[in-house]
Amino acid sequence: MITEIFSYSFLVRALLVGLFVSLAASLLGVSLVLRRFSMIGDGLSHVGFGALGVSALLSLQPMIVTIPVVVISAFILLKVSEKSKGGDSSIALISSSALAIGVIAVSTAGINTDLNAFLFGSILSVSRTDGLVAGAVSLVTLLSYLCFYHQIYATTFDTAFAKATGINTGRYTALLALLTALVIVVGMRILGSLLISSLIIFPSSIAMKVEKTYRSVSILAAIESVVAFLIGFFMSYLFSLPTGASIVAVHMIFFVIASGVKGLRAISDRRG
């Protein structure tokens, strides 16, 4: 099966894009979940679908409309979440409004295959450009975490303390917003706008049930995300299942296992 997969260039491209996006999303998800911004991924995916609907209605190139709209929305949602106590409700309002706009635009323009792929995911339709963008986003995300590890760590756990030590928290929040927006747009090709947020939330949530430190959580989240993608990808090919749904199902299984491990540890600690 593996030999057969690697004999097709489009399958190899899909595999690489999925690995790049999974790695980038897992690293970003650790900071987003710890800062209670996990719903931003879901909100941005709905905004992306709305932008795609408008681009289809106006007969414009999807990425030309989607990328700037999602990037701007990421900055707005992060600022709203930071300064407002009702951040979750604001995200829900924006995402549901964007989804409604997308549905209206799609029904008016008439749904097509490309738009359907963005809604439900179609990893086998990723282009060479998608692969280059995914690779670039993953590389920038990894380098950002390596070069600015201490700044991101401080900003994630205590923004006030980070500001007091001279760290420009706004700069690193902006970097987080930009990378998250790009990962969402690229990842929509794999899982679709309805499932892409799972790549951000699941790996970090699973890692936090097993590990305690920021570094170990980040490493385990990256490993879990890559492994879950590979298992889901090969499962979908072997059993002719939807790729996006298969990947999310594997994450669900890992989450249940991690929850069980955490429960066993808690029982062991009580007895000890």
C-alpha cells in the first residue's frame, strides 16, 4: 500500500501538505489553548468559508479574497478576546455571521466542486502551490517557536509579566494571529472549514493530559498530530473513507486514551 501511494505524485503531495499543516497547527494550538483562544480556530474557519462564498459569488480567485479576510479577522478576534470578557460570545457571533454570509453567497452563486472541497475537505485536490504555501507556513511556524521560544512562553502564560520584562507582547500576539490565519486557510483544503479547528485543539488538549511542562506539551502535541494524520491518511486510502473525518476520528481515539491515562494516574496518586 505504501509503495502504491508513493507511486502517485498527487498522493505524495497530499501527504506532505498534511504533515506540514498538522505540525504547524499543533504548535500554534498549544499557545491558543493555554491562552483560552482555542475557539478562534473554529471562528476563522467559518470566516474562511464566508470569504470563499463571496469570492465564488463575485467570480474572484478564492485565495486572493480568503487570505486577507482571514488574516484581518484573526487580528480582530485576538484583540476582542484579549480585551473583552465576552470573547467567546464575540467569536461565536462573528463566526456564525460569516457562515451565514457564506451560505447565502453559495446559494446565490450555485455551489461548485472547489467550494464543496473547502467546506468538507479534499486533500487529494491540493495543488503544487498549496504544497509550497503549506511548507512555508510550517517552516516559519517552527522557526518562530525555536527563535522566540522564551518570548512566546512568557506571553502565553502571563502577559502582564511579559510586558514588565520588556517583551513586546503585541508583536508576538500578532505573529500568532498571522500564522494561525495562514494555517487555517491552507488546512481548509485538507479537513474543510467544518473540521480544521480540530487540528489546533486536539493535539494540545491530548498532550496536556499526559505532560505538564510547556516544552514537553509542545513536543508531544507535534508528535501526536503527525502520527494521527499519518494513521488517518492511510486508513482513508485503505478503506476508502473521507480523509478529513478519518484524521479527526484518530485524534478522538487518542484523546480517549490520554483521558484514560490521566485517570489512571490520578487513581495511582490517591493510593500512593
